Amino acid sequence: MRKKVSHKREKKSPEKANFINFNKCIYQKRAILKSIADFDELADFDLKEKKEYFVLIIKQKFFSSKNFLDEFSNYVLGLMEK
Amino acid sequence: MQKPKSKINIKENQIVFQLSSRNYPLEAVHNTAYVFLDRAYIYLDGDPEKEIVVSLKGKDKLDKIQLEALRGEFLNELLNYLVRIQIAKQNKKIREFVVGSALIHGLGTDLMSNENIDNGSTGEWKSDPLGIAVPWEDKYEKKGKPQKRKKIARKG
């Protein structure tokens, strides 16, 4: 007898690639870098520097949180030096 | 002053509005944003020289009125910080002088010691090195024509 072959494939965990723009005149690079270091275990980060913005590309590792970007941006604001 | 325009997105639970940098400096906006970090997700954009764009996204689900109220509270807090910054600027010299005096006192040089007073020494307060001993009338009097005082007719 032929065995039934399952056509189900293993679902790959979808890695969401998101990005966020931080205005260079408003956000400090030091605060962004510190935030990246603190969030390092939760996601992969790639920081690119453009003319007016720091573009931060985020690939979430373990979970997909709708508010991850918002939480991250708040965290950066909290680390800003007065 | 014109009320800043706002754009509400109920689906995103978000309100976006612009602030003129002429009225609201970036320092005040930063401080205000810090106060609201626990209540909303805040994102800042725009040109700090011209106009700052503030995006407030409620952490809890908010309706239109509540989002408007959130913006109102943000603006009130902003005013609070504006006043604090202004007062800090006005009192800067005095604060520095007080701290400086405290440090000198800590080193053991007491300007107000009995010896100095007995010797007839006036200390440094009469020389006014910081230029803070300016009468209120001189400091805040409007330049231009001096106002004439009304003569009060006296009976009898």
C-alpha cells in the first residue's frame, strides 16, 4: 500500500521587516544606538543614515507585536538627552 | 493665537498635529513628550526650525473626543514647560550666584562673616558683578515716551 504523503509544509515563521524613520534634527543618534543595544535580543536591527533621516530596519525574531515599532520609538524618546 | 490643526485617525487610534517652532521650541516638545510616554506612543517629525509634527497614538483605545482631549492635555503640558524654561532662563544668573556662594562658603571663605561686617567691608554685593541689582522699573519699563502721572486733585 502506498503511504499517503502529506502535502502540508512546515509553516515558516514569517519575519516581519518593518522600518521607521527618525528625523535627524529631532532624534539623537546616541539614543537610537542605545535603544538598539537594549532591544537587541528581541529583533534584528539595521540602521541606515540618509540625508534627513536615520532609517531603522527591524526584523522581529520571536514574536510579532503590532506596537513593537511604537514601543521602540517611545523608548528612543525616553533616552533622549535634554 | 490660532489653535493648531489636527488630523484624527480613529482606526489607528491616532491624532497628528503641527506645532510652530516659533511658539514651541523643540526642548519644550521633548520634555512634554517625555511626560506622555506612559499614556501614548509619540512620534515626532518635521523641521525644528519651522514646524514640528507630533503624532500621538493612544495606548488604550480612544474615541475622537478622547483623542482631542489628549491633544489638549499635551498642549497644556507644553505651556507648562514653556513657562518653566522661561523662568529657568530668567533665574539663571541668580541660581549660579547662589550655588557659587554656597561652594565658596563650603571652602571656608565666608563673605558675610562678622569680621567683614565689622571692618565696614561691604563685600561684593554692592559692586554687583552679575548685574542683577536692577530695579524692576528700569528692567521692564517700556522704552518710548515716559508715562505722565495723573495729578490727583485734592479737595480742601
